[in-house]
Amino acid sequence: MVRTRVMAGVLTGIVAATIAAPAPAQAANGTIGQRETVCASDLFVRTQPNGAWMGTLYQGQTFLVEGPRSGGYVYGFAYGYINRRGWVQDGWFC
């Protein structure tokens, strides 16, 4: 009987901790033709994949994915402070 109460208390604690834990943000790849929202705290816009930096998109700003993809980067139009076309690392969109 005591053992049953202890197990019930442990299970209640596990369930409560699971419910209270916030869900981690899930980053996703960009979809060509879609204006995606940046999930990362910041995302560098480059002149080409692994190229020179030309600006930074911040969390909540948007990027229109125009394609193509190359080496983990995607081409498109960076809105926000940049407002020009460039390459960003794919996989950091909401």
C-alpha cells in the first residue's frame, strides 16, 4: 500500500514536469516560393553560399525563398533591415 502511494507520487511528478516543460522551437527548411519567418536569433545573409556577409536577419524577420539550394544554403529575398537578395543557411525557419 505504501509502495503504491510512492509510485503514484512519482508518476504524478513525472507527468507534472512533462506538462510544465516548454516545447523547444522547431526549426525547418525553407519552402521555395514561401516567405519564411526566421526562427534563429540571427541569420547571416551572404553574397553566395559561404560567401561574404552582407547583412543579418533577426528572429521574426522574413525571407522569401526563391531557390535554388546549394551546399546547405538557399537563395531568396531578405526583408527587414536588408531588403535585398542573397543566400542564407537553410534550416533556420519556423
